[in-house]
Amino acid sequence: MVKSGSKLIETMVFIEVLYYPTNLYKLLARSAKISWGLSPEVIRTIYVAVIEPTILYAASVWAAAASKITVQKQLNAIQRGFAQKICKGYRTISLNAALIIAGVLPLDLRVQEAAKFYEAKRGRPLEHLDGGDLADREIEEKECFLKALHPASEEDIVFQCLENTDPQTLEEYHIVGNMIFTDGSKIEGKVGAALSRWLDGREVEHKKFKLEPYCSVFQAELYALWRAVEMATTHEVTNILSDSRSSLELLKNQREFHPLAVKIRKTLRNLRTQNKTVKLFWIRAHAGVAGNERADELAKEAALKMKVKSHYDRCPISFVKNKIRQSSIAQWDRRYQEGSTAETTKVFLPDAKIAYRFVRKARLTPTMVQVLTGHGGFADYLCRFKLRTEAGCFCDPDIKQDIWHIILDCPKFGKRRFELEMQINLQLKKENLSTILFDNSYRVPFTNFCTIVVKHIAALNK
Ligand SMILES: [Zn+2]
């Protein structure tokens, strides 16, 4: 009984979730034709900002249903339309090809991502990520805002910007007594933090800390700051100098509940009640300030050489998000490779992972999308979709006029092809096409060649 009840809720949420995007899609379809109407970037924005979030709403409730064939079909139908419009491909384009060229992750995988992320944030073990290495790790969660002080009783945290630490500057900013320089470092995939305390122009004490490899530099910087404020509890006056402006800004912003920031603020508050003085400064990195250089060196040493249990091991949310994304791209790639469609696209974009990074930057033109999909005004394509009776080329009716013949073989474009090959110093053949596409200096002349050739063919086939 309970089971059927939860199934009902699952279905209801799902219907609700799909109703709105489907209608919006129909409206959009009318105003986003291939040759006019909304630009692909606008459609992408609508998709990313409206459609995806609507569908991903409460994804964790129905994520299990997203793997069912019927549900997947519905998700695919919505997504195919958007992906086709984002990449400006022909309407016959396969979902597999459209997603790759539009650089849009399959919706059912996005649903699973959203659900996984939600569960990770709620503290579910991360065993499904990174081959189980993160199974016993805890996510760095923001502190609950309820724990924060009432705004009226909060004191402002301020920091000043220092250009250097010569005697003149120190006098100008009334800097006397202890100076603690802090730094964090991520190097060769390892993370460390350090602080160096100076008095009267020389180092009197230093500390090094180790963080887990998945930690970010930002965490390392904040951790070093926290240890510096802790150290300040044993001194009357302390000046803390960090080169991480973002960490100091985070401290300043009382609405940010990063756990380390909350700890730092709390310690600073306690210090104030004990009438101890702590001043915070931002100092430009690598500007030749000895204390800062020293902290930097110590942090690097900590990262590379320390063999101790990590001082800080909370897994940053960004890392978890990244891992979840990597795993869904890998799943997407398997689906792309195994799919029976997108044969032409696979020649140009053999790998979903690389394609995903590439297509957004490359800004492929509609003509190039015709080339990459093989769906365009070519005799073979037109014949397949009953828009023409003969599939042969003008040069030889017995040779199929498909995209390969046009760009690689057709003698009609022999001269242009030869000139292109001379220019890029690479032979135009299937094995080289992905190299040509990914290389910026090859892609432009290749695109020019394709544009002329495809347009010429389309005009002849009219
Ligand atoms: Zn030909």
C-alpha cells in the first residue's frame, strides 16, 4: 500500500514537472525556426535557466523513475527539440548527435545528478563517487544560519590592503607587534597551508598544516587564517596578513556561513571580549614581502612533504559537484559510443567528454552542423528523406553524394581541397577530421572550405 502510494506521488510529481516544459517548448518551437527567430544562445539560456530547473525540481523524489524507458522517452522528446534548436541542426538530427553538438547533458543524467547532489548535501556517504575513495568522507557543509549571532550583536570585520611591509608602511597603518603571515597552496594535486609569525623583522615561529588532496586552495587559505586567529589568543596584539582576498571578503560577509569562516568570526569575537587586538590585512602575493614569501614556501612544503594525518579533511561541495559531473559525462560518453545513431558526428567528435568542452567554445555555424551530422542539402540525405529521387553526385551518378564524398572526394572541389590541404599541411581524410576540428588554426580554413562547398551543393540540389 505504502509502495503504491509513493509510486503515485512519484508519478504525480513527474507529470507536474513535465507539463510546463512541454508547453513552453511548443511555444518556443513556433518562434525558433532554423533560419530565423530566437538565436541559439537565447534558446540555450531559456533551456538552462527555465526548462532544466523546472524538470529538476524535486528530482530526488522521482530520480529512480528517470531510468524507466517510458519516462526517458518523454524526457528525450523535450530535450531533443531544445538540443536541435540550440545547435541549429536539421529536424531529422538524432538525439545522440544533437546533445553532443549542442553541448547539453542528457536530461535523465541531469536528473540523477541533481538527486545525487541533494543526497550528498544531506550527508549520504559518497561511495558512488570516485571509485569509493570518498566513501567515509564528510562534505563541508555550511553552518546553519540559526547559529549565527543576531545581526545587531555582530561586529563588522574589516581588513585593510597593504602594498608592502617596509617600516614606513607599518608606521602608516599603525602595525606593531606580532605579524602572522598565512598562505595556502595546492601543488601537484596536494594541498597544504602554513603560517609564519614575525616579530621585529624576523620569523619567530611557524606552523605547517596538511589538507586532503581534494581540498581547494580556498579551504587551505581559510584554514591557515583560522589557525592564525587561534594563535592570536596567546598574544595581546596580532596583525594577520593573508594574500587571499576572497577569504578575507568571505569573513567580512556575515551572511556567508562557511564553517571555517564561522569559527574565525567566533574566535575574533572572543578575542575582542578579552580586549585583545587582531587586525586583518590583505597583502599582494609574490610582491616580494619576505613574510608572505616565507608562508608561501612553508605551505608548499606542507603540501608536498608532510606525512601526517590531514589537519582538515572536509570535502568541498565544488569537488563533489565536479565528481558527479565527471561520472555523468562518462555515462553519457558510453551511451554516445554504444548508440547506433550519430555515426557521422562520431567521426568529428569521437568523445563526449572532449566534445562537451569543445562545442561551446567553437560556436559551430548551422552549415558546420550539417557537415558534422551529415544532415543537410546533400543528394544522399535528400533521397533518404524522399525529397529527391537520385542519391548520386553530379560528378558520377553512381557515387553516393553524402558528406564524405563532398568534403573528401568530389572532384568538383578538388582545387579548393588541395589548397586547404596545402594551407593546413594535413591530408583531408576521415582519420584527420577530429584533429582538424579541434585545432583552432585548422578549424577556420576548414570551416571556410566546408561553407563554400556545402552552399554550392545545396544550390545545385535545389
Ligand atoms: Zn561528386
